[in-house]
Amino acid sequence: MTEPAGKQVRLGALRQALDAGTLRSAERMVAALHPAEIALLLESVPPRQRELVWEMVERDLEGDVLIELNEKVRLELIDAMEPGELVAATEGLEVDDLADLVGDLPEAVTRQVLHSMDQRDRERLRTVLSWPEDSAGGLMNTDTVSVRADVSLEVVLRYLRMRGDLPPRTDSLFVVDRDDRYLGTIALTRLITGDAEATVGQSLDAEAARIDPSTAAHDVAQLFQDRDFVSAAVVDAEGRLIGRITIDDVVDVIREEAEHSVLSMAGLQDDEDLFAGILPSTRRRLLWLGINLVTAFLAAAVVKTFEGTIEKVAVLAALMPIVASMGGIAGTQTVTLIIRGLALGQVQWSNARWLLFKEIAVGGLNGLLWALVVGLVTVYWFGTWQIAAIIAAAMLINLLAAAAVGVLVPLALRRLEIDPALSAGVIITTFTDCIGFATLLGLGAIFLT
């Protein structure tokens, strides 16, 4: 059985134990789980069972579990914890993880946490907190291992043996000068297999990546993806080494961006709690349902304009959903591809014209094909070529419009610094509905009345 499948089996068995009320069995299962698995379990059960599971978590694991939770569930648990318990939960956390957690703690607890830290760790935490959460500086961990370029590999190896351990996910050491200015890296494999008498400078990779702390987290993730990094140095404007980013932090960014894209297209928040209460969930969804209602009224207003046409040619009312639905699907396909391209950095205004022509061509070919199919079905149903020609023309026009809008709307929203994933879907639906209805009923008014 694969590890993901095994995890699902374990979590499934634990949920069954909770449902059955066999708490001792459930407690043993919780003790055997990784903190990330406990976090997933907490997010996967209703609030009453969530309280039971949290009581089963070992005290020295509480901090590790909290940093794995989404913000809504984390805040719910923090509100129920005593200050002393919260301070104890932060002990032993890495600085970058502590930086993610400390912003959610009550101010009094934050002061206690800072007071309990030694001066060095306190300064490290303040360094990370001085940068935005979604930047390289906010992602980085200040726990780095650096060496000088003029020492031998043998000296470095002796230093590492005396040190006893290395920070997790260390694949190379950072090389700095006497003023902590970053010079490059030396890979651990090179350190182990190289000539012991050679200096670090002779094995230095001076071209190793250096990331500015103000770099957006999305761009950091893209860099790791493109270059297959395990870790990379964070270097300030003066060239000094201030921290490192590791692949586990980048995986979290990628996961959060994926969740954001999926949930935003439905008008939901990234930290949406699946098992939140009825009233909070209702309030969070009201806004976008209201926006969607407004757009539906716009489409209804277009239809009302052609009320006389529909009364005279009632068959058009039966065909309206077909035109609107096909335009909506075509527009959604295009807008999804463009949003993905924007997220990956593949789409800019410089190549938008080519994409626009390409998508219009695709929409035109699909429009011709499906217009022919719909026209033939219409002839079979209603026995008239005139109505078949009108719906075929309306479908072709709507698919062409959907392609154009699907390219231009996300680009325009990005230029206006509005998240395309959040609002492009509503806009594209409104456009295709209005254009589809107006075209079908407008042609009907011209040729059938």
C-alpha cells in the first residue's frame, strides 16, 4: 500500500473510532500520527470531535500541529488555549515556523514568547517578521551554516563534526567573507568527496542563486520549480547573507496558491473551514451570491428587451439555454488557461495579441462545428431552416465573443491589480449570457417578426 493510501486508511479508521466513541483506541491512533496528519484530521471533523482530538494531541506536538492548520481552525484552537500552554507550544519551533504562528497569538502571549527566547533567536525572529509574509524574507529561516572561502575542506569537516548536526534540508553550505557578504555555496557532496587539503574557495559555486528578501513568494516558488533547488540563500541589498529558503517552505507556497485558485473562482476564502458553523459559512458566501444575482438580472434585462420577439416565436425561449451554456463553457475554458498562464508567468501583454487571435480561431472552429450540429438538431425538432440558421449564427458569435473576453478580461484584471481567479468567472458568465441572449433574440427579431 502506498504512503498516501495508507494515510487515508489510518485517518479513516480514526474517524470511525471517534464516531463509535472508542476514545482510548482513537488516542492511540492520534499518538502514532505525524503532526501534518493530525492537522488534516482536525480539519476533517466537525467542531465537537475537533475538541476531542485536540485534547489527545501530545503537548510537545501542539506547536507543530498548529503551524500545519489552516488559519480559521488554528485561530479556533488558539482561542481555547491557556497562555502558558501557547507559550509551551512555541518551544522548539524553527524560526520561520514560529514567525507564521506568532501573528495569530494574543499580544500578551507574543510578549511571553519573545521573553522566553534567547537574544540570538529573538533577533532572528524579528528579522523574519520585518518582511511581508508572502515574500522571500517572510519565508526564510535564519538558521544557516556558513564557512569562509580561505579554509580547507578538512577544517570544515572538523567543524561540522564538532557542531554535531545540520539544519534540516541542508544540501550545501553558504560561503561568506569576514563581513558576512555572500560569495556562493559549496555542496555537501563536494565537501565530502573533494581533496581535503583544497580550500573552500577552490570548490566554490559562485553562480549559486541568491534571492532578494523582497522577492514575492510566488516568484520564489517559480525559481525553485525551474531550477530544482532544495535550498537557496537569501541575500540583502548590501550582499549579506541573512537566511535561506528550503523546498518545504516552497511546497507550502505552491499548495496555498493552488487552493487560492480553486476557492477564489467560487468566491471563497483560502482559509475556508469545511466544518465551520452554519451562520459564519452563510455570511462568507453571501457577497458572491449577491454579485452573481446582479449579473443574472443583467442577463434577464437583455431577455426582457426582446419580450415581444419571444411571445411571437416561443421556440426561441427553448433554445436560449443552449446558446448561453455553450458560450459559458467556452469562455471558462479560455479564462482558465489564461489564468494558469498568468500564474506561471507565461502570459503577458506582449504575447496577448497572439493568444487572442489563437483563441478566437479556436472559438471560431468550435463554433462552426457545434453550430452545424445544433442547426441540424433544430431542423429535426422544429422542421425549419430559418430558426436553425439563427441559432447556429448566435452560437458562432457567442463562442467567438467568449474567446475574446476569456483572454482580455484576466489580463485587464491583472493590470488593475485585481485577482483574476476571484472575479473573472463571474464576468465571463455575464458577458456570454448577455451576448448569447442578445444575438439569438436580436436575430430572431430581425428575421422572424
